[in-house]
Amino acid sequence: MSQLPSAAGTAGAVRFNPMSFSRAAAARHPLESRWSIFADVYQTLLGAVVLLSYAGALLYGIREELLVNAGSVLTRSVISDRFAQVPAQTAIAAVLLLAASGGFLLLLRLGPVSATAAQAYWWLGLPINRRRALARPAAGRMLRTALVAGLVFVPLAALAGPAHGAASVLLGSAAAAAVGAALYLAAALAQALAGKPTAARVAGIASAVGLVVLLLPLLSGGLASFPGQALLLLPSGWPLLVVHGSIWPLWAAAVLVLVGGCCGYFLLRSLSTAELTASGGVSGHAAGALYFGDFRELERALGHRRVRRRFRLSLAPPSSPSAVLVRADVVAFLRSPGKVRHVGVMALAPAAVGCIAGVGSSIVMVGFLLGCGWAAASGCAFVARAHAARPVLESLLPLAPVQARRAHAVLPAVCLAVWGLVSFGLLAVMGAGGPALAVLGILAGLGLAGAASRAAFQPRPDWTRPGGSTSNLLMPAGVEASFIRGPDFAVLALLPALIAVISGVVPWWLLLVQAGSSAYCLWWGTRAE
């Protein structure tokens, strides 16, 4: 008969730290030599130096070549001089608020504190002190988050006019790192207290405030009605205050990190195994997708999972199998409020960038229109991607493959036509062109629907094939080409409209070219392969 464990044995089991045991075992049986570790550290440092050099060159190029400058057609301002714009300091504060809220939402989605499936199977079921086991990995993730926040703030600090040169930039980056660590700790507290939905709503409200500040010239005649300097008093604006010479935000951020760290350490024990493994699954999925450069998998890993189950569409019964698919797509899209908000934000983002003083050059606006257009197209096509992954559902309907693809392209076509009307129409109101620019936007949106359908119904990459002549030897032949299916046609669909934004005029023949380009993209994207 087995004996029950004694009190001393139970206390020893509780004091046992599996993470420290794993690190000690790995140190006793190293898989790499000291020279290989030295080579890895050297390559990491060399890569960091190269990355900083590229960042400096990019910063110089943005300041000297991409911002508004009357000397070139690519850097001319597409916004009329009669249109009021947001001052640079207020715009940077709003951008910092958007970046902080976006980073906070990303931390909530990934899960600040997580555990892999193997750790959950072997360790979390034992009577161990979870606080001791999870504290060190969580602290490492917090330090990495702080480092990323500090590095991201460096270009903004250099563009914000530092009060004391490089010293102000370094202090501002330190403040940004402290704010990033505080955001990580806030996300960890929300995770421990089961308050992720509430925290996500607060971050969404903060994002809406930042976007409204940038769009304020479109909503009112000036900025006198809104205290733009109030954004600097928020934690997201503290690094900018440090750049301008203040020191108290640095100490305030340090106090936040200290208090949040103490609270988070005592709440680590309350995290459930299900929450830890779910966060670890999302983090692992996203890390694998980022390593292989598969942005479709990255979007799937970080996508919105909340669905409005009780939504119903009260209309007459569908009259054809194609109408059944169209209605199913509409219901699925409207049941995902995150996707609807995503498309709306992508429609307003180009106008928000154009409202910033000195930023609305033609080349910058072209880049933002292209990026926002493809992001909106990818968001509209998530229903089509779900159907492409499960084609057996469509086989139950009396439809040919080309008819099914055309039915799935109806929702992206309507949504992206609205996106083109809003984004290009707002630019036309701001002086980028006449009413014909909005017509170009609608036609370009229809072409983007073809690009979205092409990306949704492309064959899955075959990871079992041997490597070929690719830029990354770890990738099988043909995988890299599958990643650009969709974005290539997005460029083709938007090209005539982007030419109109650069030139500032919309001749009649450009409308015909845009109509032909969009028709070709829509036809090619919905054809049966």
C-alpha cells in the first residue's frame, strides 16, 4: 500500500521551481558550445547595429525626401493650403496614443503571461508555486516589450524637435520603454483579473480618441475647441514631455512599473491553466507565422475571435444558391464587429494622415492608400478564406466553382467600393482632387475585391517540397510566390487612382483605365483555376 506524502515532502514539492530545474538541466547538457554562443551573440549585435543604421537612413530619408516639399511632384502637398491641419506636436501625441492602445490590444491578444502545451502537461498540474515558476519568463517578456517600445520611439523623438539633442532622445526613449513595461504589466493584471474584454474596450476608446483628434479638421473648422495638449498628460504622451525637457514623467513611469510589478507578482498565482495554455498557443502560432513570413497565418493568429451570436438578417428567403452564399457572407461579416471596425478605420486612416501638418505629401499618401487598401481587402475577405478552407460546404449547393467565387466576391466588392468612396472622397474634400477622384476610388475598390478573392482562394503552400532558389533556404520552392498572391493585384487595381493622387488631376481617360484595370482584377480573381 502506497504511503501518503509527508508534510515535508509536500513543502518541498511546493518549493520546487520547474523552470529553474529546466534551465539547470539545459546548462548541464548544453547543445551548443561556448564559441557557437559567442557567434550567436556577435551576429545579434551586428544585426542590431545594421538595423539601427537602416533606421537612421530611413529617418533621414523621411525628413529630407518624403515629407512635404514643393520642389518635386512626389513630395508636393496633396492637401489644399486653405484646409486647416493638426499641428505636429498634437499629431505626435495622437500617434503615440494610437500606438500605445494598439500595443496594449496586441499584448491582450498574445497573453502577457503564457505557458506552452508541454509546460501545462508536465508542470502546471503539479503542486508547485506558480508565482515562482512564471515570474522570471514574464519579466523577460516585459523587458523585451520595453526594449521594443524604446526603439520604436527613437524616430518619433528625433522628429519631435528634442530640447537637448541626443540626450533628450535617449531620455525620451527610456521613458517610452518604461511606459511599454507599464502597458505590459497592465495587460498582465487584466489577464490575471479576467478583465480582458473590459481592458480591450478601454483601449478601443483610446484609439477612437486618437483618431478623432487627427480627423478634427474634417469635423470642425479649427483646433481651438479641443485641448490638444491634454493628450500629453496621458501616459502615452509622457515620453514626448521628456523629449521637450520635463523629467517628472520619467519618474512617474518608473513608479507605475514598480507598483504594477508588485501587484502582478502577487496575482500570478490566480492565472488558470486554460488561460496560460491559450495564451501560449496564440503566441506560438504568431511567432511561427512571423518566422516563416506567412502574414496570412499571422493575421489568423491575431484575428478577432469575438462573434455576435444573436445577430440575424431579416430579409426575404434567398431565391438562388448564389444568394444563399451572399447572405451567409453578409451575416458572418456583420457578426464580427472587429472586422467591421477594421474596415472603417482603414477607410479613415489616409485622411487622418493627410490632416497632419507637413506629412501629406503625394508619395506618403500613396503609400498609406496602398497599405490601407490591402488591409481593408484582407479584412473583408476573411469569410471567403473560411469557405476556401472548407470547400465541402459549397459542394452541397448546385453551384460551379466559378459561381461560388463570384458569390463570395460580392461582399468584398461592396465593402471595398465604400472604402474607396470614403478614403478617396475625403482626400478630394481636402483638396487632393475633384469629385472624379471619388469615382476612381469606387472603381479601385472593385478591383481590390478581385485581389482579395485571388488571395482567399489561392492554393495552400506546400511545405513538404524541397527548398529551391529562394531568398530563404528554409522555405520550399513556390512558398514565397504564394505569399504575394493578392497584394500584386492590389497594386494593379490601385495604380490608376494612385497616379491621380500624385498628379493632382483626373483626366477622362484615366477613368477608363481604372475601369479596365478593376474589371481585369475582378475577373481574374473570381475565375476558377
